Amino acid sequence: MFNIACPCGKTIPVRAGQAGGTVPCGCGQTVPIPTLGELRRSAADAGGITTPSPTQHDWRAWWRGVWLLVAGCACQLVAVLLPGVIAPTTGVVMAAAIVDPETETAR
Ligand SMILES: [Zn+2]
């Protein structure tokens, strides 16, 4: 259970499953519910909820960093390798076009 604040000043209890949606307040306003991550963060800031162990959190950030790095490297690798892959292929195609079978037999 999380508490979100309505502009009217009331606190509305919301379930984790409602994250990302909206909740009607008693004042008649429809209050948007932040995502689960934001709910957890704000709850943690308020000290109202037990946070997951920092080690686990750090690992997730670490993996995200590694993944970004790998993705970046892969993109760079593709950018470097792609012309090398395309060029020989086009070279072969051009060579095949130049060597005309008819000219070969005519000689
Ligand atoms: Zn309200």
C-alpha cells in the first residue's frame, strides 16, 4: 500500500497494482498514480516502507550499465564491420558484372 497526495491536500491510499493509473479522490479530482518505481522511491524517501537491500539495487544499476556498454560496443562494432561486410560483397557482384560471359565465349 502506498499513499499519494491529491492537489486538494488529501492522501489517497493506492495499491501497487494501481501504479501508472489514476485514482479518484473524495474531492472529485482524478489523481494520476506514479509508476511503481516512483511510488517505491517516494515511499522510501518518506521512510514509510522497507527498501530492498542496497546491494541488490546497486547490482541492478551495475547490470544496466554493463548492458548499455555492451549495446554501445555492439553498435560500434556493427558500424565498423558493416562496411567491411558490404564492400567485399559489392566487389564480387561488380566483378561478376564486369566479366561478361558473352565476351568470354566470343574470344
Ligand atoms: Zn482530492
